[in-house]
Amino acid sequence: MRALDAGILVCNECHELNKQEPDTEVQTCTRCGALVHARRPNSIMRTWALLITAAILYVPANVLPIMTVTSLGQGDPSTIMSGVVQLVQHGMIPIAAVVFIASILVPTFKLVGIALLLFSVQRHQPLSAQQRILMYRFIEFIGRWSMLDIFVIAILVAVVNFGRLASIEANLGAVAFASVVILTMLAAVTFDPRLIWDNTESDDDNE
């Protein structure tokens, strides 16, 4: 039985449980005064908008150079994938694996995973609620690790600055990649996981 069936609404701000007031279009939380909704308004539409924007930016994030390493006045810009290849060539396979997982696999999984959740909820695909909620929680968990590459670049840019001797400069690819990470994190937050259970128990759309 869902909390909504028992006439209970959860505040998204302070998580206070509020008794649903009949014949009331706008209801506020008894604790913090925020607006209380049975489900987040336009959750699916907002999540799709953020996800599509992230998918568009994912292309320049991987195609454009993410940083330029200059040593003794010489340096070439490198993309995420070329950076992984250079690490492998220098024998730093564990670091290359971490960068590949955090910068390539994790963002790709988040994009595909959130899209599958949205599609399964909207189209009533044969996935159990347990499978969907596990996928959602895993996407939330791995989201924080996507910023690893950006943190490394930010630290290197601040620390390695020795003029023509050695310097590291962030490029447009880093901006695009950071935007992808932020947008996918927002998409995971905007998606209302309660729609998963609504979709499992009812054939009605819960957008």
C-alpha cells in the first residue's frame, strides 16, 4: 500500500509527512510551509529535458580537448580518450582504468540508465519495480564519481603553473564534460522514483 493511498503526502523539502486535505488544490507543509505535491510536478518532462541536453553536450565533451599539458614550451591538447591512451602507453594502467571508468563508463551508464527508467515508466516496459529502483539508486550512487576528472584537472591547473617550463590548461572539453555531469545529477534528482511504484501498480500514466 502506498502512502498516497493512505492520504499521506511527503514534503520534498523537509520530508515531513502531511495528511492530505480533501478538496484542496494547493497544500503546504505543516512544518516548513513549502508546497506539497503527491508527485513532483512535470517530473518526467523535466528529467527528459535535462537528459537530452546532457546527451547533446556529451559529444563535444568527448570530441573536444579537455586539457593541454605544456612541457618546455611544447604541448598538445588531449581529449579524455587520448589521455587514457597516453596513460596506458606510459604504463599507468590502473590510473588509466580509473579515468576510463569515471569519465567514460559512468557518464554513459547514467545517460542510458536514466533514459531506460524514463522509457520503462512511460511505456510500461516489463521491468520489476525492484529492478528499476536498484538501477535508480545505483545511478544516484555513482553520480558523485563522475566529477573525478574535473577535480583532477582543477588541481593540476592550480598546482602546475611554471610558465614555459610546465603548465596545464583546461579546454572547452572540460566545460562540456562538467556540464554533462551536473545535468545528469540534476536529472537523477528531478526524476521522482515514486513513479516507479505507481507504474507497477497501475496502468495509468503518472507524469
